[in-house]
Amino acid sequence: MSKKILEKIKIDFENSLQTVGTDLGKLEVLRVKFLSRKSELNKILKGIKNLSPEEKKEIGPLANQTRKNIESRLTDLIEEIQQKKDLDKDWIDVTAPGKKERIGHLNLLSKTQREIEKIFTSMSFEIADGPEIENEWYNFDALNIPKNHPARDLWDTFWMKNKNQKGEKLLLRTHTSNSQIHYMENNKPPFQVVVPGRAYRYEATDANHEHSFCQFEALVVGDDVSVANFKSIAQEFFSAFFQDEIKIRLRPSYFPFTEPSFEFDISCKVCRGKGCSTCSNTGWLEMGGCGMVNQRVFESAGYEKDKYQGFAWGFGIERLAMMKYQVNDIRHFRSGDLRFVQQF
Ligand SMILES: [Zn+2]
């Protein structure tokens, strides 16, 4: 009799296992059903002691074997399910689209500055640096802007409260031209150098003016440097920068540190010189000032008078970036407004 019941328990258990799947909760229910004290199997095991010796011999090992089988089947299955769950957790779908890391990028100003440096470097220019906090000598006097001269009023200056150790007044440089003198004090011609950097002016801001801005100073000095050299270098630079054929036009002007001095214009890159609203129908866009280095500036830097010739030229990096990337307000560059920053 018990033998038949044991057979039935075995079959029941196997059938039940088929319905469990990977559900650990259902396995627990099975464990209770087949192995708990109230289970049919346990009743048989308990009743063995009341059986005849022959029945004991037959049923005893059989019941124990059945119990062991069920136990080990359940243990194996639980382990198997657990392993599969762990694998699922670590599983990587190599075909899934990647998640893009959010990383920062260069501000448009830095990007433009690097583009400019790259072009000049390709034309064998050296890139140099100069101080932003300066004394009057380097910012004004050495550049032939004497004290009390009206020319000095052209540059509205941020003065520092403290003087330097020599008791000299200090200021935030109003242009990168101070770097010309520093560079010439330490280098003998011939050379061609560009000095990018920040300059400051005490003035009201609007769409075209900022109190701090970036400039580029270019200086080429040698025995026989002329305006023609300047024109050709400027043309090559602007054509490379705007990736278009750009023409240069010079107009007479005045700067204390150059003689003769020019304002230079480039052909309008929108209409290519035909005339449009960007260039007020002139076909030309104002770019900046330039000229042949005043011999007095050479003397300030310690060069012998009339020994060398050179040209100097400065322009605003913001202005170039505004033209190339169609930015309509210079104040955007330092606004920290992500809607602007993320466009470039
Ligand atoms: Zn135009």
C-alpha cells in the first residue's frame, strides 16, 4: 500500500515541478506540501516503525530515498534559478544603443582663438603671452602715448587701487599692444609673433562693446618689412579664417604707435563685395587698426632708431567670432547663458 503511495508522491512531485517555472515562492509551497511534518511522505516515514519487519525493509529505504530525491531536486532547482537571476543582473545587451556621456566643450571664444592661432602657426608665427595687469609705461608711454596727451583719452582705463613695489600706478591693460614692448625687450628681429589675450576698457556695454574683451596683437619686424607684407599676410589669414576669398582694403587713420596708420576693412563675406545689409551696402566690413611700427616704439623697446621696419595689427576676437558664427551681441560670450553656449 505505502509503496503505491510513494510512487504517487513521486509522480505528483515531478508534475508539480513542471508548473513552478522560476518562481521561488511556488517552490516553497512545494517544499511545504511534500516535505513538511503534515505531508503525506512524513506520515509514511512516521508510520514505518509500526510496519512488519519485511515491510520495514522494503518501505523504509524507499521512503527515505524519496525524501532525499525531493530535497535534492528542490535544492538544485533553487540554486539554478538563483544563478540565472544573477546572470540576468549582469547581462549586457551589446546591441543596445550607447548612452552619450555629457562632457563640456570649448566656449566659442576659446574655439575661435584656437582657430586663429592655428592659422598663424601655419604661417610660421610664434604665439606669445603678455601681462594683463600693467604699468603706464608698457600700456601707454612706450607705445608713444605720452602723459597728458589727448590720445590717452582714447582708452578709458580701469585703474588698480594699489601701486606696485616701485610705487608705479597699475592698470588693467587697455589693449594687447603692451605685449609688443615686452616681446621686443626679449627678442631681436627678424620675428613674427601674435599675442592673444584679454584687454579691458572702462566703458558702457552694448551689443558691440564689452568692458573686457579678447584681442589679437600681430607684430612682424625685420630689416625690410612693408605694408605690402601686411596686406598679403592679412589676406591669407582672413581667407583661411572665413574659408572664402577675402580682399583687404586700407584707409588712412591715426594711432600713436604706428606711422603710417590704417584702418583695415575686409570684403563683405555675405555679399562678396556687391553690397548688402550686413555691410550697409558698402561691400566692406571694418576689421581693426594696423600700421607700420612707429620708430619711437622701437626705441622704447631698446632698438636702434631706423634700424628695423615692422607692422603691427590688432583686432577683437569677439568681432571675428560674431562675423563667422553670426552672433549679434558681444555680451553673449560671457553671459554664461547655456542656451548660447550649447549652440557651438
Ligand atoms: Zn555685404
